Amino acid sequence: MSSTGEIEALIDLMAKLPGLGPRSARRAVLHLIRKRALLLTPLADAMQTVAATARECLNCGNVGTGDICDICNSEKRATGELCVVEDVADLWAMERAGVFKGRYHVLGGTLSALDSVGPEELRIPRLIDRIASEQISEVILALNATVEGQTTAHYIADQLEGQVRLTSLAQGVPIGGELDYLDDGTISAALRARKEL
């Protein structure tokens, strides 16, 4: 391997991250090398620790370092409200807004016939089990306003009809918008203005 082979391999790996292309990855790696003691070594240590300890919560699908995440473990979060989101980034966006005090359920994606993603590939069966076993009074469908998100919301609404109060995010979430890209005020307004399905 050449004298820069390991560096090129790192650049190639960084370029696979969302939001980074080859040029951005190269700039990031060069910056990390220049700030080796301040950034690169602590980053490598942190990545090694996370690689060894990170796991999905067995209950909701959030990411943490234990089998059950802090949100699911918190008695303060046992409000009877369950917010259903597509992925962990959406859960973190909701938490960043700081307005929802219940628990979450991460589906792990949306239904998609084109990609052969059905209810069994998502955490929809686990959601239905949670409604039956936990004292859930309301399910808030906080899915992205995309065709797939709305299809998934309608499927879940059909499955849970008559079992629990169903609401969805309302004003503030634009059609085609994704929660992870919304500001905190928009998420707050959407959660406060949720509506029955």
C-alpha cells in the first residue's frame, strides 16, 4: 500500500457518510489530521467506543448503549402517549424540540411496495404489541409528509382503528418535508396542532 493508502481509505469511508462527497470528505480528513491531538484521536476513540456499545432499544428502536433506552426507562415519560416516527433521526428531531414528553416507537422506515418493504420488515407488529401491553391512550403518527409516510400512516391507522386515539402532526410540516430538517418551532407547532385521523 502507498504511503497515503490508509488516508485515502479513510477519505473513501468518510465520503460514504450522508452529506459528504469525495471533496468534502478530503477536506474533513485533512482537517482532522492537522488537528490530530484535538480532534482525530478523540474522534477515533469515541467511534471505537460507540461501535462496541451502541445498540437499538429492544422496546422502541431508539439508539443507545443499553438494551432499553433512557426514554423507555423513564417513568416520567409513561404518559400514555406514544409518538410513532420513521427513524431515529426523526425521534431526535422531536426530542430537540423539547415539547413531547411521552414515549416513542421507531418504525425503521416506511412501507414501500417498490422496495419490497412490508409491515413485517418494519416495527409495525411490535407497535401493535405495545398498544396491547402498555397503557397507551394516544398514538401520534409523526411520519414524514411523503407518499410513503402517508401510506404507512394510513396502514397503521387501519390496524389500530378503535383500539386507541390516533392523531397525526398537523400544521407546520410541509408536504414532502422530513422531520430531521425542520426547525424546533415548526415541530412544536405541528405537535400542538395534531389532529384525529
